[in-house]
Amino acid sequence: MAAVPGADTAPLVGAPAALADAAPAAPAGQWRRRVRRAASLGLFFALWHIATEWDLAFYVRFQNIPTPAQVLAEAVDLFGTAGFYVHILASLERIWLGFAIASVLGIGFGLLIGWFRFAEDTLFPPIELLRPIPAVAWVPLSIMLWPTERSSIVFITALGAFFPIVLNTIHGVEGIDRQLIRAATSLGAGRAAIFREVVIPGALPSIVTGLSVGMGVSWLCLISAEMISGQFGVGYFTWVAYGIVKYSQIVVGMLVIGVLGMLSSALVRAIGARCMPWLPRRAKDGS
């Protein structure tokens, strides 16, 4: 069959020029994304300012909601005092301690349940029984179970993060391609080596997803527990601000919770990405 002149050489000749043209596009694309994200935040604060400055009341009432300028002034005052940092550090200590406990238990139980049938039959039914119970319902029981307020709040925080982590780990193990296991077996790998070299790396993307979801749920559980039974923490601070009708402090507390939760989830995703250098990020559509 006759070759078409230039059919094979044209892509090779044009490839360096195409790569050279595409190289500057990546930084430009990153700057566009940053501008869009900054613009979305700017639009959010602009709408907030308009709604509170004009006291809009279209079923949702903004008369008592502080303006962004009032919240900023309150935040400057709060961050100038040492007491507010005590609440932030108390919440951070509880969240990371509870999340660490949930990670160890959730990943461990998930790997066992996903890989061993005996573990699935004995461990999974109690987990499924307790999973639908909301964290707030555990508050009275946790107060009776644990000797200190700190340990009871850490327990509720760990409980909230445990279930997403264990379920995603189970699904990650069960979703491993069996051909990889058969290939490792044909190469002489034992059960322990397969579990260590195939199962754990194969389930790692799902584990990281569970950790990210679990971090968000643990913040929800932490703030709920601090509002009900805490004496320190951002949740406790926000609830006290509501009780003494300090609306600006309420919004400051909410924004601090949002920022801390966002940074915590970003840290979990960054650590997960470092643990999976072989897994490329899928390019999303659009510029």
C-alpha cells in the first residue's frame, strides 16, 4: 500500500512548534482561573453588602445581618485579643486528634472488611447499624461515656469522620481490578505482598476521597458538639455570641469555621496527592 507523502512526518515536524505554542498557555490558563475565583468571591461579598445595606426582605430578611464592613471591623478586634485564639486552638486540637483517630480506625477497618470475608461478616453489620445515627444524637451518651468534655467532643468528631473513611476504603478495596491480583499471583507474590503492594495502592484514591469527605463531616460534628456541650472552641464562641446578641461575632465565627475547614480539606487533598504521584489529574473541559 502506497504511503501518503508527508502523512507520517507532518505531525513530527509540527509537534515542537505546537508544544512551544502550548507552553505559555498553561500559566495564562492558571491566571484566568485565579481571576475567576477571585471574582466569584468578590461577587459574593458584593451581594452580601447590597442585601444588608439595603435591608432586603424578600421572605429572607437581612435587617439584622451585619454588613461585610461591620464583620471585618469585628474580626480585627477579635484577632487582636488572645482569647479568640484560645477558641481556635481548642477547635484545631480537637479536630485533628479526632480526625487522626478516625483515619487510623477507618482505614484499618475498611481494608480488613474490603479484603477479608470474615471481617465483613463480623465488623460491617455493627458499622451499618451505627452509621445513620447523627452526631448530635451521640452528645448525651458521649457525656456519660467519657470523663471529660474534651474527650467527649473528640469522640463525636472522630465518629463523624470514621464512617465516610471506612466506607470509601471498603469501596476502594472492592473496586480493585482482579487482573492485577492475578498478575501479582502469577509472578509469585504471596497474600501479604499482594495486600501491601496491590490492594493498598489500588484503594488509595478512594481512601483519600474518604479522608477529604471525613474532614468536612468532622468539622460539622465538632461545631455541633461544641455548641451543645463545649466550654471552648469556635462553635462554643459562635453559640455564645448568638446568646448575647452579637451578630457580627456570629458571622466572624462562621467565617473562621469555613476558612479552617477549607484549609483542612485542602491539606488532606495535598497530602493525598503527594502519596499518589502516579495518578494524574484529569484535565477539565474549558479554559
